[in-house]
Amino acid sequence: MDTAELEKRVTVCEDLEAIKQLKARYCAVCDDNHNTDNITKLFVDDGIWEGAGLGVHQGHQAIRALFKSFQERISFSQHNVMNPIIEVNGDQAKGTWYLLGPFTFRKGNRAVWL
């Protein structure tokens, strides 16, 4: 293996770890009462948050509003994410994780596993 190939492989490994750390920071923000101040620090100015059944929210203002709505509906959450499958292709990546987490919704103080 030549130096260029080794550097490329190291870069991919570093990128994978950075993505895992970003996901962990995202989960921590969610579990900190869906912190509206800190969530925008994880997204670029025109970043997109998209979730099945929850729509597409683009930009800091829209993402902050979404997290405010989470605060109003959710009194407790613990995001346990696992089994990441991350594909890095140059300066782009795609990742999927499984989520298993206890949540408590304010309405009726209803506790559920998601």
C-alpha cells in the first residue's frame, strides 16, 4: 500500500469517527430537553432536519422551532443509537442508526419506548 492510499484510508476512518461524534452530540442535545440553543450549533446555516412523519425543516430558525415543539411535547427522552452503517464518499456521507429510547410525553404523562 502506498502513502496516498494509506492517507485516504486514514481520512475515511477519521471521517467515520467525526460522524459518530456528531451523532452522539446530537443525541445529547435531544436528551438535554431538546436544547434549542445548542441544536443549531450542530447544523450549518441552511442545514436540513428531516424526519419521517415530522417533515423537512431547513435553516436554524426552522430547526429551533421544531425543537421548541419537541420541548412542549416531550418531558423526557433518552436517545440510544446503535449499529451505525456509514458510507463515506469523498466529502459526502450517508449514515443510518437504530434508535431505542424511553420517552415521556407531557400529554397524559405517557411513557413509551421508541
